[in-house]
Amino acid sequence: MNTHFVKAGLIAAGLMNIGGVLVFSRAFTNSAINTADPVVMSNFGLLMIVVWGLAYLGAATIRSDIKWLMAAFAFEKLVYVVVWARWLSENSLKQLYANDFFAGAFYGIYGLNDFVFMVFFACAFLFWRPKE
């Protein structure tokens, strides 16, 4: 994986985290997201997702080997994917959509988004070639 591709992926991950949270939570005012998972998706939890987005954007500016940082990011995304899969197995996405479209859309896609970026970060870790 070359450095330009990794940088673009980090920027995309950062923008997805920040933009996704701000849009779907309606700038932290959508209580349906909080209610659906008050531990992980409280406003504090959503703010921490934004902070991770800022970390991805910051990592995009690093010009040295970030192979192990990619491993940490992949693990972080794995945690969110597992939490999302567990949430889906215990809750009704259809009911959440009926309650609030934005909350339903958020819970419907956040785990898939995190899975895609988990794979990207894992590949960046495994195939990092910083000299390209």
C-alpha cells in the first residue's frame, strides 16, 4: 500500500467519523441515537467518535512509518464492529427507523462503515510500504 493511498484512506475515515456523527446526530441533538444505545452512543460516545476522526486526520499528516498506528486503528474499528453486530442481534433496526429515520440510518450503516475502514487499516498495517 503506498503512502498516498493510506493518506487518502485516513482522510476519508476522519471525514466519515466527523461528518457521520454530526449529520446523523444532528449535531448531538438526536436523542434517538442516544436512547438506542445509551452506553456506546451517548453524546460523550459520539464525541469520542469525532475525536477518533480527528486522530485519523492527524495521522494523515505524519510522514514517517505509521504501520503500528494502523494496527491500533484496525483494532479500534474491530471493537465498534463487534459492538454494532451485538446491538443488531439484540435490537430492532426496523423499530428504530420507525422512531427516527436518521437514528435508523446511523445504526444501519455505522458498523458496515467501520468494517470497511477496519479492513483498510488492517491492510495498511499488513502491507505498509512507507517509501513508495
